[in-house]
Amino acid sequence: MVALGSEVDAVLAEPAGLSAERLNRACGAMLGLAIGDALGATVEFMTPREIAAQYGVHDRIRGGGWLKLPSGEVTDDTTMSFALAEAWLAAGGPPDARACADAFDAWMRAKPVDIGNTVRRGIVRWRLHGTAQAEPSSDAGNGATMRCLPVALATLGAEAEVIEAAALVQARVTHHNPLTDAATLSAVRMVQVAIAGAGVDGVLAEADALAARHAEFFFRDRRCDNPSGYIVDTMRAVCQAIAGQRGFEAVLVDVVNRGGDADTTGAIAGMIVGALAGETGLPAHWRQAVKAGVRMDCVRLASGLLELAPASRG
């Protein structure tokens, strides 16, 4: 059994047939998402200069921020990922667009602490008109990418066409833009190569491939500070942090201290480098700072999603 910490050991035994290393990396990805979200939420919408003036270097999960969160609380990045994960588990496989829309609608009805404008519009459209796919739009937001981790875990080992379909079905409930589509697929692949053991070089190869397909994502140039909710800003900041630092903690500190949409850059970076580090490689002080219920859900959902993956049945 993977050493998952006392709060997990009490309720989780390694499912039969699951690789211990894959389970470790999958749980690391889900917990990394929550850690990055909770860490970044404190400094969301702040500039790097404001962060430095108030905190020096922001490197502690402390709550607060514009949402006035309790310490260890997460935002929509994590809870929307949980909603999608639950839809996968309920379906026993890829949920269709209507099931994804229903999951996101239930999530919004539960009054999350925050919700992006594009996400809100997509869910309201579903409620009013019953259409589970957004129209093509120039709005290249990051909300579809921030919640894509369940796809990466549940489709590990699947054919490329299956992975792409699952990623885009959930994305297009709220977002329908070529750049958002490309980034979401790239984030899924980054997590999957990390879980497969390809290391940081494998992750960066996927980042370079994204930039080769869409030059807007080129990240090996000037530093992207104060990234907005525009998916290009988000992914450039995340990829720069991964390329410029080594280790989970260093990457997360780098990316959230850039400010801007820091809960989302923290969440996306966290899920990728969390898959590299595995649960056992996450800083204990950060893991324990996240609410216990969130930690438990991270492990439960990661384990359940991994059981659905073709790689776990082979």
C-alpha cells in the first residue's frame, strides 16, 4: 500500500490491480491541485509587487485573499474538478455532455466560493436552454483546463481519440475556443506523461509541442507575471515555472508569486508537478494545511478514477 498519510491510511487500502506507483502519482496530482489552489487563492488578483510588499515570499497556506477564505480552504478549481470526477465515477466511464452539464449545474447550486464568468454563463445556458455545448467563442478562458485532471486520470492508457473526446466534452460545456481546447488537451497529456514516469523533461516536451502547434503558448521568452484568466497567460506562467524550477515546492512558490489568477495557475501547476512528485513527495506542511475533508476527497477520487483507466485494466 502507498504511504498516503494517516488521514488516508484510516480509510483507504490500495485497490486490487492498481500499481502502487501510479496510485502514488495520481493521488499526488489531485492533492497537488488542491494545494496549489489553496496556496494561490491568498494572492489571487494581486501583483507580484503587492505580494512582495505584504508577504515577502508567499509560501504558506494561510487563507484570506479577496475571498477571505479560512486557512486550508480551496476554490472552484478544486471543487469543480471534484464535480467532474464524481460524474465519471457515477457513469463508470466517460460522462456525456449532459452528465457533465448536470454535474456542473449541481456544483453551482451548492454555492461555491467563487465561479468564473464563462463557467457561469455556460451553466446558465444549460439551465435555460438545455444545450450542453457552448457555441464557438473568442473567449479563451482557463476554466476548462483547471478542471481537466479527472480526464487525465480516468483515461490513462486510452487511445488518443478517446482522451481527446473526453477532454473536449467536459470543456465545451462552458468553453469553446481552439486555444482553450489545445491547452486542456496539453494539460491532460502533461499529467499522463508525468504519471508514466517521463519526468520533467517529458512534461516540458508536451509544453513545447503545445507551443509548436499554437505559437501563442511559447513560454521560453520573457517572464509572464500577473497572468490573467486568458488561457495563454495561464499556461505560459505554469510552463515557465516548471521549466525554471525543480521540485514541487519551488514550482508552486514561483507560480503563485506571479500573482494574477494565482489559484488557477497554482492548481494547474500543482496537478502536473504533483503527478511528478507523487503523494509521498509532497511537502507535509502543505498537505496537512489543506482541509482534511478535501484531502480525503482527493485520495478517494484519484483512486476511483484510476480504477476506471485502461492502464489499470491492462
